[in-house]
Amino acid sequence: EKVMANPDLELQGAIVARLKARAALTAIVAQRIYDRPPTSAPFPYVEYGESQVIRDDVGCLKSNLIYVTIHVWSQYSGGFKELKEIIHEVIEALDEAPLVLPSHRLISITRQDTRHFKDPDEVTTHGVVEFVARVETPA
């Protein structure tokens, strides 16, 4: 019996590694790509947010749809410019990316939608990008 890691955790690891390896993204956020951002984290940064795993077998193959939310935070004084640049790089890095997982197989990952918010503090902008991944569990 092979030990299978959690597909959600494997996907998270692959996504974070992919983001941290993208030079055009780290040029803006450095390595500030967090699961739980430190309270004193300087802006801007990327946060790996919520995920939802839905069992969605295909034929006799065990398969999950994993919905992943990536948050982007900026305090750039000129409005949405920096936020949108970071979001663009996140999407370029992940949309239809050929991610390799340690023990599961990524079938696809695609962007679902993107939202931009102005926080009530009138300084912070917040972006939300949602992806859906189909991950297969090898027999």
C-alpha cells in the first residue's frame, strides 16, 4: 500500500513553489508568498487562502476538484496598479500550469475569476483570484 499524501496539500506546495519561482512576481513581492502572513508582513504580498476539495470521480478513477483562492494585498499609493500587476503574474504563473505533484496527478488548473477590492482603510487594496484544479489519485 503506497502512502498517498493529501492532494490539497500537494497542490498547495506545487502552487507556492511555482509562484516563488516566477521572477516577474518576486520582482514585486520578493518571497512574500504566505500561507499565514506574519502580522508585520510588509506590503505587497500574496497569501494562499481558502481551498475546497470536492470528490468528482471520472469513471473508475478517483478524482477531486480543488478550488483554491489566492489573495493579493497592496498598499501602493496610486490605486490598483501594483495589485493588478501582481494578480497578472499570479495568473500567468498558474493558469493552465503543468504542475507536478509528488504522488497525485494534476489534470488541469484554470482561473475561475478575479476580484479587486478597496479596503475601508482607504490605503489597502485586496485582490482575490480563484482557481479550480482537477487532481487524479493514481490507482
